[in-house]
Amino acid sequence: MSNLVQKFQEYSEWRTAVASALRRYQTWASASKLSDVASDQRISRALARLTDDKLSIAFVAEFSRGKSELINAIFFADYGQRILPSAAGRTTMCPTELLYDETFPPCIRLLPIETRAESQSTSDYKGAHHVWTVLPLDTSSTDGMLEAFKQVSLTKWVPLEDAKRYGLYDEDDPDAAVAIDVLGRVEISQWRHAIVNFPHPLLKEGLVIIDTPGLNAIGTEPELTLNLIPNAHAVLFILAADTGVTKSDIDVWRHHIGNGAGRMVVLNKIDSMWDELRSPFEVEQQISKQVSSVANTLGLSEGQVYPVSAQKGLVGKINGEPALLQRSRLPALENALSHELIPGKREIIRAQLIGDIHDLTVSKQALMSAHIRSVVEQLLELKSLRGKNTSIISHMMKRIDIEKKEFDESLLKLQGTRMVFARLSAGVFTTLGMGLLKEEIRKTREAMEGSMFTAGFRHAVKDFFDKAQENLALSGQKTDEISEMMTIMYRKFSTEHGLALSTPMPFSLDKYRNEIKVIETAYHRQFGTVTLVKTSQVVLMQKFFDSIASRVKQSFLQANRDVDAWLKVVMAPLEEQIRAHKSQLKQRTDSIERVHVAIDSLEEKIHAVEMLQSELIAQRNTLTTLETDLKNVLDSELATMKVA
């Protein structure tokens, strides 16, 4: 088992342990009647984050750099042969995602290239199951899997006009003409996108492998440029030791890859430098020289460039030749991935969970403290009645009655707050609504179609991004107003009635505004230097806008869901404590009324409340223990995973 596989399994076990601790906490809180809508949502969100957590690694290279062979060597050597096709020339013709989705049987889903003629992105088609060609994947036969995987490399010949319509032929490219056959056709990929649903152990644990076609696809396939590569947790940029860094390599590195986290450069095919006529020292010097050259060209340190031989590493693993495996230097790359990628991803998830769990534990402890404090006050009241006459007891009943009336007056004022809350909530969705966004997308497409000049295209797209940002900002103002109003109401009930309330659950739409900025930056980076819109560029810019529109729609959809969920729970802690306070006032009134009727029952009542106090203290101790266990699991083995 490689170090990478081992560390990924440990990461998976950590996620499972955290999820189990969260469920234990939730089960106990529910049984102890300490659950509320807000805390249940926090736990559900944390569990969903753990369940849906994916770790994606994108492999990017020009064709014939050994990219598919490297994937085979790192992940699929246990099958005893190549799973991904790997041969001279182009073997991956379309972007390919290898993942596991238990809602589908093992299969390869292929999106026809003809869908590029439509104004929908690849992401839009992922929910349209009828569009995809689905091929079964027989995981019991490695030969069968290899044959199925070959589908990704299939091509077809189409008329030149179709290739232009798909945005796959650039008539301004001087080398494009040689690709036309005698019938005026162009060879293109048969598929636009492939999704391989494969129950590999690592894929089942949440690993997603992204296999890309040649570098030209990064400029022509929006799904790669705007989504898959920017959002990958690691990008392995693969060069060949015998060619070094080409001009196209430099362009793609500078504009699409080199400015993100988790980026690694792999200098593959170092076995081409293994020469029996040279000493091992001379071979090492030659490899080091090439590493230094690559690092200098790409602006990296030499430690960020990993020389390997994927082919020899695969052979070493399959044939059980440890010496060959070590000479391939593949283990060094796997160790770098395991010690840099996985701990970094785990730290991100952990940081997100810490926020959820902190809010959760603070609210639960506050609620428990409020219960205990109420019982203590009730106990003090009852003990103060010892030896008192009925007139004093009547006076205490009147005092509680006054307190109840004051609380009821506050509840009447809360009704007014609820009305304002409803009005502001409606206002949030006025500018966040999907109907408004779809109308803006339609207007932008019309403006782009009506312009044949760069300025017109840029202006249309800029207006679209500006309007999206404006709508998010307006919705954000409404959520800020709601937060401010609820903060005042929380403070009022805390100071006037002693409720254990801190501050409302915070919320911000800044995350989505930042996402829109990232998308806009990627678009400008792709087309910022275009000075004249040519026919091929028109199609390509429209295709990119289709993907932009899809990404922005996804952001707005998630923003709508998040706002809706927040609005449902922002009042929950206040409502919960109001119910608890009303119940406590009633219990105090009932207790004193019983004592008023029969003084003899006082000691029995004091004993009953003392028992309740003991039970609540025991509950609080259990709650603290569960919280400590949860935090310990969250922090478990973190230091170990960071050790090289």
C-alpha cells in the first residue's frame, strides 16, 4: 500500500469518526430535549459536509506526456495492468472525471460532442440523464474495463461547418488547415465529457480524478477552464523530461494553473535519461539540470518539481520490483501528495467544522445553563417560604404574575418584529431570485449575438457581472438588517428577562460575491487580450459565457438555499428560550400555588426541585463530556498527519 493510499484511508477514517461523534451528540441532545431547529441544521450541515467531501486531483498535460500512465501508476497498479488507455499519441480526447456515485451502477457516462452546439454548459447537462450515452463497466474484468475506458479516446469526422459550430475549429490557426481531409472534414472527439463511475476504494472514499485532454482543451472547453481545474484541490502539471517546458506549457501555467494552491509540477519520463553509457552520477546530474531549468522557467523552487518515471513506477509496482519502483521516484511524488494535499484538505474541513461545532456547543451550554439557573431560582424561592405565612406567599405569587405580564408585553412587541422580519425576508429574495438572474442571462446572450466587436462582447459580459454583484449586495443589505434587528431583540430578552442568548447565527453573502469575482477574473484572463472578434472567437466566447451563466446560476441557487435555511433558524434560539422561559414561569407559579394551598407540601416540593437540579447538573456534565469527545475526535491525529 502506497503512502498516499494509506493517508487517504486515514483521512476517510477521521471523517467517519467525526460523523459518528456528531450523531452521538445529536441523539443525546434529542433524547434530552435540548434539540432545536438551529442546532439540528448545524449538525445536518456538518454531516453533509463530511459525507459530500470530495478531494479532487486534476492531471494536466499536453498529449504524450504520460499523464494517463501516471494515473495508472499512482491509483490503479493493484489491478495488475493498465486501466486507463496509455499509448503513443492522444488517448484522452475529452475531459474525464473518475469518481464514485453510489446512486449509479458502475458505468461510463459519455456526453455527445453535439451538445456543444447548444447554449448549455457541461454542468447543466449533468442533471439531464437522458442526454448521456451510458456504457456498463464490468469491474470484475480488467480487460473489460480497459475496453470500456477506450471509449474516451474515440473520435469522429465531421463537416468543417459543424466543427466551427462546436467551437472546435479555429480558421485563423495556420496549422488548422492541415487537419482537413479531402472531403472537407475535421477529426474531433466523439464525446464532450466523460464521467467514469468506478467503485475503486479511494473513489468510494471521495477521491475525484480529473483527466484532461491536451493543453488546447483548457482554452476551448469552458468546463475545464472555469470549473474543474480552478476548483481542484491539487493540479499535477505534467511535463516530459526529454522536452522540458514548451511555449504552450508556459502559457497554460501562467494563465490557468500556476497561481493556485496545491499545484505541483511533474517531470515525467526521466527513464529517457537512463543511459548505460553514462554513470549513475552523470544521469543524476542530467536529471537535476532539467529540474533546475523547469523550476527556473516556471518560477518555482526545485523542490516543487518532481522528476518521475510513471511507466517504470507502474512496472515496478505490478511486477513487485522495489528497486525499479524507487528508481522511478514515484514514491517521492506520492509522499508529497499525501503530506501536502491530504492534511491541507483535512485542515480546511476541520476549520469549517470548528465553526459549526463551536456555535452548536455554545448554544447548548447556554440553554442548559438557563435551565439550571431557572431551577436554582425556583429552589431559592421555595426555600425562602419556609416558616412564612400565607400573605408572604401571596405576595410572591403576585410578583411572579407581574413578571409574567412583563414577559407577555415583550412577546407582543416580538410580534411586530416578526412582521418586519417577514417583509425583509421577502426583500432578500426579490433581488436574489432565479427569475431575475435568468432574465439577465437572456439579455446578455442577446447583446453578445448582436455585437461583432470586442467592446460589445466585453460590455455585455461586464454588465452581467455588475448586475449579479449588485443583486447580491442588495440582498446582503437585507440580511444585514435582519441580523441587526435580531441582535437587538436577542439583547432585549437577555437583559430584561435573563434569557441565555448571545448573538444570532451570523450570515453573509460575501462568499458568493467572491465566487462571482473569481468567475469574472477567469473570463477576463481568457479573453482579456482579444482585440478583434473573429468568427472562431465569437463561438468560443459564447461557449464560455454559457459556462459562466451556469456557474453563476449554481452560486445563486446555493445562496438562495443558504438564505432560506438561515431565515428558518435565525429566530430559533430566541423562540426556544421563550418557550422554555414561559414553561419555567408556569412551573414557578404552580409550585407556589400548591404551597399556598398546603404548606405541608413545601418540603416535598423543595425535594423534587432539588432532584431536578441534580438531574440537570448531571445532564450538563454529560453534555460537556460529549462536547469534549467531539473536539478530541476533530483534533485526533492532526499532528501525526503533518509529520513528513
